[in-house]
Amino acid sequence: MTYDRIHVPAWAAPASGAPLARTTIERRALGADDVLIAIEYAGICHSDIHTVRGDWGPQPFPVVPGHEIVGVVAEVGSAVTSHRVGDRVGVGCLVDSCRECVNCERGDEQFCLNGSVGTYAATDRDGTTTQGGYSTHVVVDAHFVMRVPEGIDPAAAAPLLCAGITTYSPLKRWGAGPGKRVAVVGLGGLGHMAVKIAHAMGADVTVLSQSLKKQEDALRLGADHYYATSDPATFDRLSGEFDLVINTVSASLDANAYLRLLAVDGAIVNVGAPPRPFSVAPMSLIYGRHTLAGSMIGGMAETQEMLDFCAEHGIGADIEVIAADAVNEAYERVLASDVRYRFVIDAATIG
Ligand code: NAP
Ligand code: ZN
Ligand code: ZN
């Protein structure tokens, strides 16, 4: 059975910086390759906030954010063989790409040479603007729909679709594992996933947080060590200590101070995406043969691999489930670094 376009409730930012409010949006008719998902949970990523607050430039308002989506398949198109009605599935930051360019072929759909399509505030292949997961239903091409393994609580699985893959991908690429000293800067949504995943990979994990407030939590999440960056002695004490630093901070940091923490051949991978650039002294890179790198989410195969890894290791996000009408308050708490450690909207409260 297929259907025509449907109208579904959602929460949208009507304009840059304006509070989110309930609205109705249209989802496209189910195509042959599409999956209709009845959304159960949608995580709140700091990128949602950057987007609707205008940190990343003008946006096609109204914007329905949300790219950490978990739900149940309600309908599949005639050509879909990978998912069945009733399956628990997830959608992350991407809903389309060309599937033909060299980057797509390699499994790096996020770097599609013909332009990957973001889950919200992007131009879809039919020319409409994509709308994200703070909604009850979404229609997505099956290639961009992941299997959520049994054994991960569906609400705790939602943040894996962005925070999970964004940290898993660089941890794996830069060899987090036994004998590697990994520092995670910022213990928010991404940071707490980085701690759990790096610990599960066998690395020695240090959290660098602004204050000592999250110390107990960090150790419970799997960190071996914890330091407050507000203490200037931290930077002297930890000079040259790390093989890999994953920077998840949503604001600009003093890159030179963190480069000093690297051992010879160490790398900082920046996944935080603050609007302002940071400056780097060449000597911070030259001395110690340091690498300053970045990483953006992950491809579809790697996202599935991450979900399977998390299921195998019993990893979900630490979440606070909220009703949709608490979203604006939740944004304020994220901005105040007061999230423990991901807000997830219960989609049953959206309708
Ligand atoms: P989040 O939950 O708000 O966590 C960010 C953490 O950074 C905060 O909890 C806080 O940790 C620390 N922090 C915040 N402001 C700070 C400041 N002024 N100085 C020092 N530390 C500060 O955000 P998130 O959802 O994890 O996202 C983090 C960043 O990653 C955002 O910029 C987001 O857009 C970006 N992102 C990138 C990708 C990618 O593909 N590269 C994907 C998703 C998100 P402490 O309290 O521990 O200090
Ligand atoms: Zn995100
Ligand atoms: Zn492509």
C-alpha cells in the first residue's frame, strides 16, 4: 500500500533565534525506494541549536531540526528489501547523496561530490526543503535508514545516529585502542559518547571538562582520568600526554594550548563546530610532528557498524527524555553545558 503526501505535526523554529513552536509539515509520497518511519524518539544535538540560532549562517526557515531519529518502519516502497514494516530503525544527519561519485562509492556519503542532503534545512532531490526528526513521521530513502539492533533501548539509541557516529568514526580512524591515551574535551552529548566508545575500544581515556562538576559521571561513563580545564595547572601537568585528543567543544578553544597536550605524532581531531575560527601557531604543529584534523559524522556502512558495535558493548547514550513542549528549555540547558548527557524528545508528545 502506498499513499500520497501526508501532513504530520512537528516542532519548528519559525525564524532565526525564535523559540520552537508546534506546526504541521508535509512529508513526500512514498517512493519505490522509500521508508515511512513512525518516529519514537529524536535526540537534541548542539548542531540543531547552532542551525536555528543562525551560528552557521542563513537557513530556510521554518526549520524542523532533529537528526538523531529512532522509530519503527510503518510502510516500505515497492523496491525496498533492506527494511520491513515493524523493524526498529534509525536515521542520522543524511537523507540522500548521489551514490555514484568516488566518495559515495567509498562509503563517505557525507562528502558526496554532488552534494549530500542533510536531514533538515537542506534542499531535497525534489527541490523541497528537508525537515528533521522533531516530528511524528519521516520519509527517507532506504539507503539512509539504519537497523537499530535489539538490545539498545530505543530512546538511548537515538543519539548514536549523530553523537555516536561522530565520535566512533575518528576514534576508529585514529586508532583508539589498548595502549592509546585518548583525551576527550567537553563532556556533553558527543563527549560522553566518545568516552563510552573509546573505553569500549580499550583506550586509556581522560576527560577534560571546564569544571570538576562532571567528574563522578565521567568516571562512571568509563573515563580513567579527569581534569578541569579551568585549572591552569592542568595544561602543564598534561603536556605531551596524549596520542589522540577528540575536541567536542561547541565554542572556540585555544588550539595551541591543546596541541601542547599531544605526544610526538599525536593528533587532535576537531568535531566541535563553533562558528568562529581558531588560530594555530605553526610551531604547535611542527614541534612533536602534531596533526590537527577534523571529522564529520560517518558514512552509512560505518554508521551501521557503530550501531552494531554499541549493541555488542551494551552502549547507549545517557539521556533525559523530554516532552516536545520542553524543547526550548532544553536548548537553554544545552547552551549552559547543563545536559546530562543528551536530551531526547518523546515523539508521542509531538502530536
Ligand atoms: P553539547 O552537548 O553542548 O556539548 C558540548 C560541551 O562542550 C559542553 O557540554 C561543555 O562540556 C563544553 N563547552 C561548551 N561551551 C564551552 C566553552 N565556552 N568552553 C569550553 N567548553 C565548553 O554539544 P554536542 O551536541 O556534543 O556538540 C558539540 C559540538 O559538535 C557542536 O559544535 C556541534 O555542532 C558539533 N557537532 C559536530 C559534528 C560533526 O560531524 N563534526 C556532529 C555533531 C555535532 P564541559 O561542561 O564538560 O566543559
Ligand atoms: Zn548532530
Ligand atoms: Zn556522491
